[in-house]
Amino acid sequence: MKITLEELRAWVTVVDTGSITAAAEQLHQTSSGISRALSRLENKLQTTLLHRTTRRLALTEEGTIFLEHARQILASVEQAEEQIAQRREMPAGRLRVNAATPFMLHVIVPLVAEFTEAYPLIQLELNTDDVLIDLLEQQTDIAIRIGELRDSSIRARSLGCSKLRLMATPAYLAKHGTPRSVQELAQHRLIGFTQAEPHNTWPIWHQEGELLHIKPDLAASSGETIRQLVLAHQGIARMSDFVTHQDVANGRLVQVLEAETRDVRLPVNAVYYRNSTLSSRITCFLDFLQQKIDADTLL
């Protein structure tokens, strides 16, 4: 049988207070409970630690040796408990965050300086993937996923929804003309995704009740690559607001077919495994990200 911390605390407290009764009062237990704990400890060690008389307690030689080890063990446990409590108050450690490249570049990266100033003991590790990853296999604490979730083995925290719009540069439209109807899109170069077919469904009606599904004239696997292609005046693309809000604010991109665009939004979730206990560093990152998204309307 293994020795328990309860038995060690009882033993050390008896030695420090000089009696079983005093130890019981300090530990808020009964004298009989303390006495039983000492008996169990001696039975497990198969030795006598204390000589008990009606007037006093005296350590045996084995008790003197064991006392030093018991104090070290209890001190280590108390130190560990204190460090964990401190980490709850000031989160620390490595935090691995995974997101698609556009979300990482346009939402997370601009917030890194402010986050690290607020939580200097957290070491961020930022990884990008434009396909879904296995959180355990990639040793990821948090993954940002855009679109409907299908994996029931993970927990998710909603960060909001990002509206979809058709975007182009003023220079492209000046050269090729601005489409006035859905039908006129056929006269333009449409930029889309090589994979993830739902991303090639655009938020405008092809016919009543049916959104337009395009076959891209120019395709890329990454949303950030598509953004760069649009900024290079290569065509029209469907993009999320979190990718384009700065470009729109700076006049680099303008919306196409605004009146015909339906209110279609992609959910944005932070996901982590259902069976994991959220550490303080995960919680504070999610709280910080949620607060900044809400305050700055990044989605």
C-alpha cells in the first residue's frame, strides 16, 4: 500500500505540535482519526516512528530519518500547489494555436503584441494550415476553424460569424468593367478555391433560392493567395470580411454586386478537445481574442 499525503500531514503535524490532540485540532480532524493515520503509516513502513506515552511523544531513530523526507515531500507539494495557483493568476507556458493563413495574418498576428504585453509568461506558437488538422497529432491547444463544425469529439467556442462578399480592385473594374448583374459575371475572371467546394459557392442567387456555384478561371488552395491575386488585379473573388476589412478601409478593394449579395456568413470557432481541462493560458487567450473581435468588429 502506498503512503498518502493525508498520513504524512498527520505525522508531521503530530511531531510539530507535540501531541495527537493538538494535531487533530490544527487539521480539523478527530484525535482517533489522527491516531489511525499514524498507525497506518507505521504499518506501511513496517517500523515504529513514535514512542507514545501518556505524557509525551518521542521520535525513534527511524522516525527522525523519515521526518526529514516527509517534510521535503510536503514542501514540494505545497510549492507545486502555489505555482499552479500563481499560473491561474498569471498564466504561463507554451500555447500552440493553429489557424488558416488568412485568419492568422489578418486577425491573430495584429493582436500578438498586445496579448504578449498582457501575458508575458505565455509563449505563443502560431501554426498555419489551410486544411483541417488533428489537434492531438499536431499537439495543438487551440485551432480556429471557419465554417460548419462536423467533428463531435471537440469542444468549440464561437467567436462570431464573418460575412462573405464579392471583391475586386478598382483598377480591375476600371479595365474590365463593373458587373451589373449576376449574368455579367460570366464576362469576368472568377477566382476560387482548388479544394473545399463549398468555398466556391458565392453569396448571390443563381436562380431563386439557389446560390451561385462557380467554376473558377483561376484557383488557389489558400484564401490568402486568393486575396493576393485579387489585389494584383487578376479578377473577382468571394472573400470573408475578416480578410478584407483593412483593404476596404484603405480603398484597395471594393465590393461587387452589393445589392445582389445575400447575407451569408461563415461561423468562426475556436476548438479544443472535449476531454481536455482548459488551462488558464487557453482561457485567457480565448477571452482576449473574443474581446478584441467584439470590440473591433473584426468579423
